[in-house]
Amino acid sequence: MKKFIIVLVSLAVLAGAYAIAFGVPAQVARLWGGTPTEETAAAPRGGPGGGPGGPRGQGRSTTVVLAPLEERAYMLVLRTVGSAVSLRRSEVIATEAGEVVEAALQANKPVEKGDVLLRLDDRTERLALEIAEANRDQAQATATRYQGLNRNGSAVVTDVALSEAEVALRLAEANVGLAEVALDKRTVVAPISGRLGLSDVHVGDQLSGSDTIVTIDDSSTLLATFEVPERSIGLLTEGKQVLVTTPTYTGRVFEGRVTAFDSRLDSVTRSATVEAEIDNADGLLLSGMTFAIRMTEETAPLPLVPATAITWDRAGAGIWVADEGRTSRTPVTIRFRDGDQVWIETEAPVGAQIVTEGAAKLRDGAQVTTADANRGPGA
């Protein structure tokens, strides 16, 4: 009996709580002879979900952030590493063998084209030149005498003898020329203007033919060589500006111009070799230095969106475009990325309202409202 009373009390408490929260149902009120409560009378007469407009959730909108589609140019930047040599350089090599009797090979010494760098022992060549000159003088005297006699009508000198004397003179003159050339080769001069490199040739050394004497570099202009990957080949044009930096001069930027590039890509590295001339009139840069090289180019204006506006599906990347509160998805092709900004190609017109936040929750035709609109006036 006690349990039965507890059950009845519990049911009474539940019924009271329901009546307080939801009101007394009309049927029960009529049984009791009462009238429905205000809450019961004002109960909504919607669809099965009890909400206005029928089923639960129908007609709801998604809160998103919208922004107009903008266009902006993208700055293409190629960074690579290269090395440089002097545009004009020469390796001076001995063409004659002999003992060094004079040398002016001080390292880093500036020289002009034609300056004497080294002399070899030339006593033999000088003697050979004297002999050749004596023979020439003798042949000249003979030819002159024969020509005089021939002009005077002397029968002593025949035409044949005169011709032989003139040929002998020409041969003697040629021998003098050969002796002068041999003597000149004993003196080594600078083939170009520039600065001398280190040399281990000294007075008293015995040189052989093909021995390297010294190197000369004209570093007023450097020739930098570097590799450009396949994806950046579009940057290459003759005359294209390159910016060069080196740790030796932190914060200093040197300018250069592309002068040539290879007509094919390396089959292994998939890159092209590029040459650029760098102005070095002040002589700060040295041949053989390693440089950090940068090339830039600004593209035509492209649509720009934040990375949060891009969504993905089986067809690829896309953005959501809002028009009169409804959204539709437009495919895009991603061209460039820089941090949280993405440059794209799309058929959406510039100025169109695109969803920049909340795009992941959308479906085609979904109704959207902006966060500002939900705050209401004066919020």
C-alpha cells in the first residue's frame, strides 16, 4: 500500500510539472469542466516539426563572411645560386722554351694590353737577326749594282743575272722577318688589359713550351652562370634584369642583365644554363665568387582570394559566389600561392561577392546571411 501511494504522488508531481511547463491539454480541461490555458490556446499550428514553415530547419540560412572578388598582379620571384668569372680573361702560355731573364708578374698588378710580362734569353735570336740583316744588306747591294748596270745598257749583266739578284734580295728580306719574329717571341706581353693573377714563374726559371705563365682578368664586367628550373623558363629573355648579392657585401645589391641562355634543358636537372653580365666597374667583386641571384617579374592582374575561400571536391578547387542571398559553386584554377593569399583563374566576374569564411558548410543554392546582418541594427 505504501508503494502504491508513492507511485500516485510521483504521478501527481509529474502531471503538475507538465501543466506548469506546457499548460493543461484542452481535452483534459474539458473533462474537468475547465477552459484551456493561454499557453494551450496559443500553441503554434505549424507542421509536424512545430516550427513555422513546416519541417524543422526548412528555410534556415547559413552565416558566412562575404567579400568582393579582387584582382591583383603577382610578383614572380626566382632565387638561385651562381658563380661568376671575368667577362674578359686570358691565360698566358709560353710558346717558346728558354731561361727567364726578366719578369714583371706581381699579383693583382694592373696591366695594359702590350705591357711586357716576361723576357726569355734571346742571345741566339739576336745573333740570328744580325746574320739575316747582313745577308739582306749584301743582297741589296748586289741587286742595286746590277740594276744600275742594266739601265746603262751594259752587256755584262744579263736579264737573268738581274732577276736572280732580285730574288736573292727578297729571300734575304724574308729571312730578316723570320729572325725578327723569333726574337719577338722571346718577349711575352699582356694580350688584354686587366689584373695579373698569382704566378710561380721567376727569373732564372727554365720554361718549356705550353707552360702557363700567368692569368689576366678584366673584372670590370663579370659573367655569372646559373641554372633556371623548368618551371621558371618563362622569366628568361635577353636583357632581363638580375639582382645579385654576396655575403661579402651584406645589404649591397648589384645589377646585371641576361645575355644568353641554353636552347635546351639538362635531361637530369631539368634546368637551363643562363649567363648574365654584371657591372663591376668599381672592382668590388672578384672572379670566382658565388652569388645569390634573384629575378622578378610582375604578372598581369589575376583574381585574388584568401585561402579560406577555396573548397575542394572531386572536380577540384572552387569558390562559392553569393547572388541575392543564394550561393553557387564556381570552379577555379590555382595559379600562385603566397601565405594565405591565392591567385586563381575563374569565370566569376571581378567584384562578385564570394564566401571567404564558412564555405565548407555550403551546398548549391544554399541561403546565406552575413555576420553583420545577423547582429541587427544598433547591435
